[in-house]
Amino acid sequence: MTTTLAPESGGRIVVVDDSWLILEQIRLCLSASGYDVRTTTGPDMAERLVKNADLAIIDFHMPGLNGKELVVRLRGTLPRESACVFYLYTSDRDEASRYEVHGFDGAFLKKGDEAALVPQVEAVFRTVALRRVAERLRRGRNAIGGAGAPPNNT
């Protein structure tokens, strides 16, 4: 049995691809690992779904709107407090190596290999969870010491 290391929120994932077959394979695979997965081929639906997602997995090579254009559009619709991360999903190593230039937070390789996708997704959620803990610790430290507060001379 596989243990899923999803964040407190339950691991909400949106997957955008132009192939319904690929979307269904990914949905089945990630759902079986305990994630709440929503899929779409359209940018309008992706805008609605991503607002409640922890992770958006986006295909790069799609007709009409490539992954770079889509991620820019989706980031523009998110509320400021959103913590959604965006990952490029491709088998194109050249595009994957330029994920930052394209506006993504990272890249998943081996598109079409769902067995390889699950550990990659789990790693993202572990990283996100660690960042949240670090941020809470920073905020707690600032609240205790108070930004700009005089030093304690006891």
C-alpha cells in the first residue's frame, strides 16, 4: 500500500492537457494515491479550477494556447493569497529545462508514465508542506521578537 504525503488540505490537483485520454489516466492514477484531481482541456475551466488547487499540472504543447501562455493567464486569475504551484508536464527535456522562463515552479518529465508521476507529485507536496512550516516558524519568530522591537536586556 502506498502512503500519500499530501498537504493538510487534501492535495487538490488540477491537470490541463489537450488529450482526454491522458487526463483520464492521470486522474485515475493520482486519485488512487489519495489526491483530489480535477481535469480539463480548456483554459476557461482551468481558471475556475485552479482557484481551489494546491498544484496545477499543465501540458506544454497544446493547440491554440501553449503551457507558457496558459500559466501566465492562470496566475493572473489567482487571488494574492493563493499558494497554488504550477508544474509543466512534458516529455520534452528542452522545454522542461526552461520551466522558470516559461513561468512554472517546476517540471515533471516522463509524460505518459503515471508510475513516475506519483513520486514526483509526492515530492512537490512534501516541499510545499516544508515551506509552509518554515513560513509559520518565521511568522512566529517575528511575532515573539516583534519586528523593530528593542532587544530584551534582562
